[in-house]
Amino acid sequence: MLSLTSERRTPWHAIAAGPKMLVLLAATLGAFWIEGVGPILGFAATVAALYMPGGLVFARAGARMLAPVVPFVVVILAWHWWTGALAQGVVIVLRMVALIALANLVTMTTRLQDMLDRVDAALALLRLPQAWRRRLALAVALVIRFTPVLVQKGAALSQSWRARSRRRPGWRLVLPFALVAIDDAERVAEALRARSGEL
Amino acid sequence: MERNITLIALFAALIAALGLVPKFDLAGGVPITAQSLGVMLAGTILGARRGALAVLLFLFLVALGLPLLAGGRGGLGVFQGPTAGFIVGFPLAALVTGWASRAWAGRGATGVLGTALAALLGGVVVLYVFGIAGFALVTDRSFGAAAAIMWVFVPGDVIKAVLAGFITQGVLRARPDLARG
């Protein structure tokens, strides 16, 4: 399944999506008020500690999700070292990494269905028409179903290119790739029209 | 209605797939991810409203925790990171691109140029305003200092805007029905 939710159970899995999102929101707003290396280090350590109940494998998976931020951490620290404000750079980096890690923790411990249920409840609360909610649910299901299909079709296009050319597949493949998606959309629309009532 | 929903959903899936397939090589062998090209194409091919909705749907699923961003990233964490501004700017980039491409393109040979300019306005100018502002906010620096760092990514995105012009005209020639609705 296409998801970042961790299979490894933690106590956080048992908590509903809503409260976790509220805590994340509060932490995000609160973190910008924290000043000084000591307090922000405490905040980052607290977030790291939240990963511990999941065990080492879980913590390592969380660390892997932070990998894309590393180049930015290096650039920010180098910049602040160069301008003689390293302490400020450390605060910025720790706040950024801790908030990303906290958000990732919510993602890793919340099932997709629970997130969707929360969204549906929020939309109901906003009194959005039932039809809109049904369309959103259908669109979400279509994306989840068709992303792996399109990745597969993209890989097939790539392979046929390689079978015919010694050069690596280039941007020219994007055109047939877009056509594949558009034609699939037309076919699915026709199937929906044939099988279902009003959307 | 069914057609609009499936086009929006399948384009969201296409944007995701473009970030997940192996990187394409540009002329000169520079590898790029095609995801931001997908955002431009959403606007130029589907138009402003459907294009922006496709991008919003894509981001909605990223926020819910699907690893659909280039490199398999996803979840709420990406909205906290240094590139959050770009991600938040994606829907508006598609909206502006779509609006401008319908206004400027579609007149014979000027189609490619008009579409490329529209992609440049939405997918580079508008997107970078958000991207730089986001980077400045997260890393606590001035807009100018953030812009100085982000500048290196502009040439790649300008090339993508030009490619969007060619690809869109090819798609609209093959499927002329798309321009309506």
C-alpha cells in the first residue's frame, strides 16, 4: 500500500488523528516563540524522545524521513557560521528539524483511513454539501488507485524507449505519458457514467 | 461532471507519477524531477480551475501521508520544511499558468510560445515568490538572502516552462477536446 504509516505499533497509534493534529498545530505555533539554544535543544530532545516507544527500527525510519532536509541544514549552518551568528543558525535548524520530525511522527502513527475520516468530519462540520464530499472521496480513491498504475505505465514507456534508443529516456516521454493519463481519465469517466447515478 | 472529476484525479496521479518515475535527463544530461513540470502542465492542459484543483488534490493526499512528492516524500512534515513555500505555491502556480495559457496561447504558431510564457509566469515567477517567502520564513532570513540561495534552481525551471509549451501543444493537438470545459 502506498503509505507512510508505520507498521510498527507505538502508543501514538492508539490516539485519534484529531488530537494529534491539534498538538502538532500548537507545537508549530509555539516553537516560533522559543528562543535560545538551550530551550530549543530541549524541544528537539522531547520530539526525539517521542520516537523512542516505537523502538530503534521506528526511530531509524523517522530519521530516514529527515534525510531530504540535510542539505538545507548544512547550508543554513554554513551561512550562520560565516556571518558569525552560529547560535542563531543552530536555533533555526533545530526548530525546523524538530517540527518536521513531529509532523512526520503524526503521519507515521496515523492510518490513512483515520485521516480521511477526520477530513470528512471536518467537511461535514463546515456543512459542505453531501455531493461535494462524495466527489472528493471518489477523487481521492481514484488518485490512490491510479498513481501506481501510471507509475507502471511510465516505466513501460521508459522501457520501450530504451529498447529503441541508446540514449536515456528524456522529456519527450512526458507527452505520451500525459496522453496515457488523459485517456485513462476519459475511460474511467465513461465507465462511471455508465454505472452510476448523479455525482 | 464525471469527466472533470476523473481528469482532475488522473492529473493528480500523473503529477505524483512524474515525481516517482526515475528522473529525466535534460539536454546536457542534467537530471531533473518532472514534478514541477507536472504542475505547469496541469494548468496549461486542464486550464486554471481544473488544473489548480488537480494540484490541490495531489497536495491533499501528500498531507494525508501518501509519499507522492518527488523522492517518495510526503506527510505533514513537508509542510514544515524549507521547501514548504514551493509546495503551498503549487496550486496558485497552476491557477495562474492555466489562466495565462488560455489567454495567451492557442493562436497557431504562437501556441508554444504563449504556453511557455504562461508556464514561466505561473510555474516560475509566482511559484518562486511563494518558495522564497517560505524559505525566508522557515530559515529566519530576509527575502533577498533567501532569493540569493534559490536563484540556482531557476534555470532548470525555465527549461521546464519551455518544455511545457511544446508538450502542451502536442497534447492539445492529439486531444483537441481537452480545451473545452
